[in-house]
Amino acid sequence: GYRYRFRIINAEFLNCPIEVSVDNHTITVISSDGNNFSPVKADSVVTYAGERFDFVLNADQPIGLYWMRFRGLMDCDERFKSAHQASVLQYQGASNTDYPEGDLDYEQARKEGL
């Protein structure tokens, strides 16, 4: 499969680190704040306010739809103790009328990572 480079920028203002992961995929983190380093494989990456990370995703899973999850951690405001969001990673050839498998809740976004 193809490899895709993602650059994520944490533009939030709270002290609320965000864990980023993609269901059924391991990511390879290659850069932080513009500084390249030896690649590190992980199930997720945690970003703090103002940080940037680059990671590579190998699209080597079966054709389908996969949740890309974003989960707030630690010192988030009381209103956001279980804050989470998601987007869909869609492989070419996958149905665009369905949703990925798996629940969209705070605990489902928990991954071991960098």
C-alpha cells in the first residue's frame, strides 16, 4: 500500500494534550516541531498546545474505513474531561455511505503510544 505523511499542529489554547491515533494502524513518528529524528513506531502520539508532529501512515490494511481519533487528556477544563473527536480515513475503493466499525467514545480512543 501507499505511505502518507501527516503533519498535525495542536492549535488549542488550554493545557489539554491531545492523543491522536488511527484504528488498526501503527504510525511512524518522524519529526517534532520541525526537528527530524529517528523514526519511532507507535499506536498514537500525544501533542501539547503549540506542538507539531509529522508521522507516516502505511495504508496496508484491508480496503475500508477507519476512525482517526483525537482524545483530550489530563488538565482539560472541567467541561472537557472526556473530550474526543474523530474523522474518517477512507481507502480508495471503500464505500462512502458507511461508517467505520467501532464505537465513537472516549475510552475507545485510548491507545498506547508516544
